[in-house]
Amino acid sequence: MLRAVLSVTPLLLALGCITEGTVLVVDTDPIVVPAPVPVPVPAPVPVPEGCVPNEAVYTSIAPIVADGCGDCHGEIPRFGAPMPLATYEDLVTWNAEVLAVLMDGSMPPENVADLEHTPKDTLVSWASCGVLHAPTEDGLIASRPVFEAGPDGPPGTTTVDVTANAQVIGPNVLDDYRRFRRVGLVTQDRFIRRIEPVIDDTRVLHHITLKNDDTGIYYYAWAPGTGPIEFPNGGVRLTPSTRLEVEIHYNNGAGVTDAVDSSGVRLFLGAPVGTEWAVASPQTWNIEVPPFGTAEASSTCTVVEPFEVLAGMPHMHQIGSAFSHTLTRVDGTQESLIELTGWSFEAQYIYAMGVDVGVGDTLHLRCVYENDGPDRVFAGLGTSDEMCYDFLYVTPASAAGQCSGPF
């Protein structure tokens, strides 16, 4: 009897059924409920000198704080929270401490749903006056290393930039996607030898993608931490009629008033000689995720023309949670092209692979989704829809069409 009461005492305390210092009596043996351990105030993150978060856009910040912090950090702090975060003045007072827990991922606590990246980044950017951004790779675990190219472009190449043209990003611009299309970049066939980001106003820049707008195939994606992609001894063919699209995600969480951005991508172009690379796109569009539920989507393809995989760029949208692409050899042995857990829409990296795929081998693509919203989610092109792709940089180029669906 004594043991049973001891085991439920912390639960009763947590539920508010008893209070600190309460004495429970079982027969004649008293049990003193221990006082809870105080929640420490986090070590502050240095705030940029002179930074005072913009009060004019606080109306956009308040709902984020209420959603992620309000249960504990209300006007009267609860559950051991050391400070209120219910007003603009509260946030300014505890600015450095709020930045600390958002940047190290210790808040919200593990038993509370984390903020999605975009609102978290909005809050971090606002609190740091546009200097800091929330980490993109929170919880992401990958089975392969991120692809790394050298610091300089290939010799003998020329460069072409596909960028935004002085886009004005106003103080109330949040979670805004803008697209820029270019055609006729060359007068004769050339090879794209390397693709790298052009970074302009980091206060508002969130991520960049580059795709062939005629085929829908993505060539490149950048988020903080992503480097260039470079093709050894050759490149991806660019023709005079190829239409490219750059999409840029802007988020002016800091509410800065002078943001003008010309970010985009830089293409290093050379003669069409050497190894021709292309982008294969194993995929599935058989995606349906119920409200407040989970689902999987998958596809399997048998290879009829052998190819080499230089690297791969997995792609899902906002409710993806895990991703895998498995190679099964003709003899039955298996090899993982890539496996990701803790998927982040904001951390879509290019991963080094260096794998040879043979005739008769099979590729099995699998995407897992967790939907915490009230709407059923299907496959589609919009950010609020879902996708399941693994964009593979392969050679020979003729092999890229197989396994490229849709399935």
C-alpha cells in the first residue's frame, strides 16, 4: 500500500491534485511530497547591439508566441515557467533568453508540439532584428553525408545568374514564395558544370530552388548550410529553349523596412563535352494523408539501363517525417541510397551517393507523413500539398527517364 501511494504521488502533484509540501497519510506512515525542481532561466544568446524588436509587427508575432509558449508563459506563468511572455514588453525584457531556447531547441519542451520551422524562424528573426535564423536541421538524421563541392568553379567556364531583380520585401511579408523564369540563356547547347547560390539579403531570405520549368525536374535547392553541386568531367545539358524557374521563399520575420533582395542561383557553363549528367526523378503521386493521422507513399522500379548516381536530393513538403530510398540488387542484397528521419522542409540537402545501379536492380522509394492538421492532404504542386521525390544526378543521361514516374 505504501509503495502504491509513493508511485502516484508525482502524478497527483503534476495534475494539481495536491500541492508542494502536502503530507499524504497511509495508515500512520507520513509521506512528504518533494518540492518540484525549479526551472532554470536559460543562458542568454547575445542580441545584436542596439537591437529592439519591431513593435509595429508584434501583431504577427503574438499568435506565434501564444501557440508555442502560451500554456506556460502566460500573464501568470504556470508549471514552473520563470517568466511571462504575454506582451511586447515581456518579449523585449526576456529577448536574449527566448532566443537561447529557440536556437538550442530546448523549448518548447519535448512533451509539447514544436513550432513549425517558418513561425519559429519568424520569431527568431524578429527577436534578433533579422540577424539570426532558426536552425533548419532540427532533429534531421541522414544516412549519407551532404554533397560537398570545391570552393571555386571549374576552369574555362562562364557564369550566368538567374536571380530576383531587386525584390522589395516589405515589413509585413511572411512566408511568401516568388518565382522568376528565364529562357534563352544560351544561343547553343552548353553544359551546366556547377550550380551555386547567390545570397543577397539574409535578413529575409529563407530558401531557393531551381527547376526545369518545362519538365518540372528540380536541378538544385538551397537552404542555409547547403553548398554548390558540381558535376565531374561534364554537366547537365542546357539548350536555347530550356526554361528555368527560380523560386525564392521570403520571410521578413524581423519586420525590417529596407529589405531589397536579388538572391538566386549562379550557373557555371561550359562546352558540351565530357560526361553528360541528367536528373532522374523516382517519385510517387499516390499520396493521401488523413486529418490528424499518418500515412506512407511508395513506389518500386526495376532498372533496365544501368547508371551511376553521383548524388541525390530527396523532396517532400511540410508534413513529411521520414524518407528512404533502397536499392535491391539482382542477387537480393540491399543497399540504402538514402534514409532520413526527422525530415525538415527547410533542410532539403543534396547527399553524396556514388552508387552504381545495374540492370535488374530495383529501387524502392518510401515517404512517411504526419498530419497534425484538420485537412486531408493529397499529392500536388502547392506547398500545402505533398510530394515524394528523390532527384538523382545520374549518368548516362539516357538512363534518367526510367523510374521517373509518375507512379
